[in-house]
Amino acid sequence: MKDANAFYIGGEWVAPTGASTIEVLNPSTEEPVATVALGTAEDVDRAVRAARAAFESYSQTSVSERVQLLERIVEVYQSRSQDIATTLMAEMGAPAGLASTAQVGAGLGQFTFAIDALKNFQFEEQRGSTQVRYESIGVCGLITPWNWPPLLIAAKVAPALAAGCTMVLKPSELAPLNAVIIAEILHEAGVPAGVFNLVHGDGPTVGSALTSHPDVDMVSFTGSTRAGVEVARSAAPTVKRVAQELGGKSANIMLDDADFASVIPRDMGDVCANSGQSCNAGARWLVPESKLEEVLAHARSAAEAIVVGHPEQEGVQIGPLVSQAAYDKVQRLIRAAVDAGATVVAGGPGRPAGLDVGYFVRPTILANVTNDMEIAQEEIFGPVITVTTYSDVDDAIRLANDTVYGLAGFVSSADLERARAVARRLRTGMVHVNGAGLDFAGAFGGYKQSGNGREYSDFGLREFLETKSVFGYAGS
């Protein structure tokens, strides 16, 4: 696996200005697979200047030209799908099945939905004598995490390209190698020089330089709420737009008429997919007091049936967490929950049997969890589910909304209208009814401390556009 030791700036691979590097570790083996160069503020400035120089011409391209460019990107992306999947297995531990289907497919889906959004978007509209125009916002700083790399990169790059923006991407230094492949895809597809630029590095150096740069017009950030606060602070002096998709602590309300025998294995699998490393995971289960024992019996069986192991092994459903720090956090939260009175129903602290090396975590179910416990309020980012009981539907909704987050919610019921009624009362940007998955035609994003922007389809496209009113356009 090749190193990420160069940056893509102005349509070329260039050497970093500094000499600092870090190792990219395979989380299954804890062994290095590559090194990544850490950029400097000077590298960021070079990339921003390249993006600024390219903006004047690219922002004036036609919709049809941008559609054709995105269609070429889709073609090249498909030809490199296996390369992306193999890379994800090594740098973030995604199992082969997940890497080649959901991970790679989610990135592809963002580009294809951006094409549809672009074809159907009205960039001009008439309101009386006034013309309202939607124009490219400018140079965009894109900062993405490591947990769903192709999806999260494409969810920013695709609408930015569709909107006529130029950009600088800073991917996570924990899993940067897939971003190199995506840069190669964009280059091969013919993205004009300077329109897309890639600088590797950490948040305090490259991230801060990018978000504070006076020639960056907009920042799109996905990551933790803590880091999002720092991004907003850094961007504030230059009054640039900041669109953020942040943390979550999503509740899953199972109503008393749900078919627990089918709902629980389904929802257990959804939480544990990607080793629980999804910001919208419905890992906070709220169940009727009268159904607790039934729920726990099904949950124990579902957790014990999940196969944990190395990504390349046949039948493996979940791999390791991404890093030692991630592993340590999950272990600390599990132990703190037990100390606070939670009961381990399945899994618990430590690694699964036979996996003594790597950041592997046991799929864990914790019962007797109350909403005042840290594990009920803190984002876990691991295959850990908490079970809390409620007395009635009003109590369930109160518990679900009792969090600083508001990314996603889940509700299951045999009565669709009952489920819809609960969905309407949840203070979240998204609600999944009866196991419905993400729909790229909808909007992704949250309320409260889960963020302030939306991604996917035309919702994501709008984040990269400014609104201009031309008064008197129609004449007198």
C-alpha cells in the first residue's frame, strides 16, 4: 500500500513544505501499512490559492458541463471500486463485505444523486420583477472523518462540484489513503486543475489553517461536536459559512406492539455495522417496562450471533475500531456504566475470545441504564447498546429528546400511524420508521448539537450556493 506522502494541489502531486509524517496503522494488526505527510499552514495556503485561481472559470461553467464531469467521475469511480475497498479494509478495518458494498456504494451514490440534483435544480427564478439567482459560494474547505470515508468525502465534493465551487479537502489522518484514490479518480475524470485540492494533516494545524483562511468562503465539516465547536470558532473572525454534521446519541423507541423477535436482530445489526462507528447509530434503546425480559432475551441472542474478526475472513460481520484511542474510550464507557449500576447482558469489557491483537470490541448490551448515566448521554462510537425502560409513549419521547444531540431517531411499531405520530415528536433531523434505511434523496443532518447543515441530494447542493436578488430585473 503506497504512502500518502504528497499533496494534490493545482492539478499536480506536490511535495509537502514540511517533513512531519505519522504512520497509518492497520487496526486489525496494530501494524503500520503506510505513512502520511502532515501538512502545514503554508501547504494550506498553496491549496487555497490554487482553488481561488480556478474559481473564476469553473464557477462559470454550465450545468451541462458539470453534469458531464460528474458522469465521468462516476465511470472512473466504478473502475476503482475494488482499490477503494481494499484500502478501507487495511486502514480502518472494514470487513470485506461492508467495504465493497456499503462503504464504496455510499460514495458512488453521492455522486449519482448529485447528478440528479444538478439536472433538476433551478438556479434562477422570477419573483415579480426580481430575479433570484443561486450562485457558487466560492472556495470551500472540506474536512472529513475516517468512519465512512468515501461517503463523507463524496457528500461534500459532489455537491461542491455540482454547485460550481472549488475546494480543498482535509481527510482524516487516521484513514487518509482512500482520499488519495479519490483524488486520482477526480484527476483521471478531468476535473480542472485547482478545482479540487487535497492536503493531509491534523486538525490543530491543517484544519485550523483551512477554517481560518480569509480566502475560504465556506467550511463543510463532519466530525465530533467538540471539534465542530473549534471549527466554528476558527471560522468566525472571517464570517464564513459553516455547515456541520456532528455527533449523535440516537434513541430507538420500540413500541409495545413491535415484533421484537424480528426488530431486535435487525436493529442490532444496524448498530453494529461498521463496528458501531456511525454518528447516526440508534444505540440507545427505549423499550416498554412490560417487555424488558423479552427484549433482553432477543438482544442477548442477537449480540452473541455477531461474528467479530479480521476484515478478510469469511463470514466476519464487524471488524475492529479504528484506533487505540477509540478502543480505550469504549472500554472506559462500558466500565463506567457498570460502576454506575448498568448490567451486562452480553459482551462487556475486553476483546472477543481469540482476538488478542487489534482494536476489537465485544458486541455489548447493557441493561438498567438510566438517562443520567454518562453512557446514555455520551456518543459511544462502538458496538455497544444501552437498554432503558419507559412507562408510556410520552415517557419514551421525553427520554428520547433528553439529550444535547438531535441527529437521528428510530421507532418501530406494528401500527404505522403510531410510529409516524412518534416520529413527528422526536427533535431530530432524521427519523427511521420500522427499520427504513438512509435515503440519499432525503436530507442528512441534525438538530441541536448534532449540527447546522444538511447533506445529500439538492439539500447538500444548497449548502454550496449563495442567494442573489436582482431587483428590477424584469424592467418597469
